[in-house]
Amino acid sequence: MTMTLKEQIEIFYNKDNHEIKKSGEWKKVFQEFMQGLNNGDIRSAEPEKDTWKVNEWVKKGIIIGFRTGELTDMSLKKFPFFDKSTYPLKKVNKKDNIRIVPGGTSIRQGCYISPGVVMMPPCYVNVGAYVDKATMLDSHSLVGSCAQVGKNCHISAAAQIGGVLEPINARPVIIEDNVLIGGNCGIYEGILIKKNAILASGVIITSSTPVYDLVKEKIYKTTSSSLLTIPENSVVVPGSRPASGKFAQKQGISLHTPVIVKYRDASSNAKTALEEALRNT
């Protein structure tokens, strides 16, 4: 009975590096695995009904690639680069219909960039990432390892979408469709941004960040059973809350806190909704 790609990677993951490298079969398995990542057929996380499923075996395959790769000279003319032989730059050509503006952008082998994506220089997309169609990655933006970015998103200048490989069961950062991530935002540690949300410039969200919803009068947090989720259509701006303790109160210390100040309606586009929210806050 022929084993699936998933089953083969699970077996190799539990072998030591020397044993994997000795196996001629691993190169064939890894080549098939990388092809699946590159064309978007294999994803580290994927939508499943109303939630997202983490594919642990995909992270295992990526990790094996790092374990078995050799440090290799990948220099380009006068620019010296040295990386794992298993993860060279992704090969892109005109027929892929990806607009990559000249100026230092790097795309690592083993990520999916959909036709219609625009990449402004310099930006970086790491292995295992998935960027869907008509999304823009602006200058100095990062899409980290295994991060998932949906359709028609705008990842603004200097925005950081964090990556994750280990622990292998950890959910990557997920940005659903039609999301605007403002400049200098940072989204880390498995945060899920639901579709049509808007994050104003400078919003930082991690798994330990509470998010205050002024509209619904709720506080969103990571719990023991679920990671932090930013609601659909929400407009999030940087805010602050008083730090606890007498000393903090005496010194007037506040902590950064993202605040949901409104929700988009069907007729409002992202720019209008954000401008109205900032004017009325």
C-alpha cells in the first residue's frame, strides 16, 4: 500500500538527520513536498468550516528541510548570501503574474504567492507562508514562516506578520480576506484577524494582548482553549490602559492596548471606515 506524503514525512521526522540524509527516498519526498508548498496545494493551516485547521505535518516537513540542508553559498554577483541548500530563493517568472517591483524583495522557496499579488521593495516572504490573490505587500513588510494571508489584503509598509515553526501544533498568524494592516503594525503568536477588519498604523497584537471592544463592551483575550481573534469588520486603533499597582498609578504609567472603535458596514470601504474612526475617537 502506497503511503501518503503526510505519512512519509511523519516517518522521516522521527529519524535522526544522518539516517534521513542516507535515504535516497527523502530527496524525492522533499521535492514533492516543496512543489506542493510552492503551488499552494499544501498549507500549514487551512480554513475548515468556521475555523482554521493547523497541519502539523507540514511544519514537520519544513523543519526536516532545515535539519538536512547544508550551508551553501547562494551569492548573487557582489552580494554574498549563505543559507540552507534546501531553501534557496523561490523561482518566479512572468507567467506567474506576480508583480515584484525591483529593489531587494526576497521570496524563499516553499511559499505560495498567488497571481495578482503586488510586492513593493523590499519585502520578505518566508517558507511555508501563503499569500492569496490581489494582495499587496508594501515596502519593508514581512510575511513570516507559515503565516496565511487572504485575498485582497493590504499589508502596509513596515508591517510585520509573525512566523512560527515550533511548537509544531501552534497556529500561525492568519489574516483573512479583505483585511487592511496599517503601517508599522505587528501581528504575532497565532493571532487570527477575521475578514474585512482594519488595523490602524501602529497596532501591535500578541497572544498576551487584551483587545478592548468599545462598541460591544467586550474584552478579547487568549484563553486556555483558543487564541486571540480579532472580529470580522472591526476597526482597531492603538490605545492605552492604566497599568496596575500603586507605583504605576502614581507615575501615570499606561500600557499599549488595541481598541476596537467601530465596525465597518457593507457600504464603507477600508479607507473611509478608518478615517471616520480616527476622526471620531
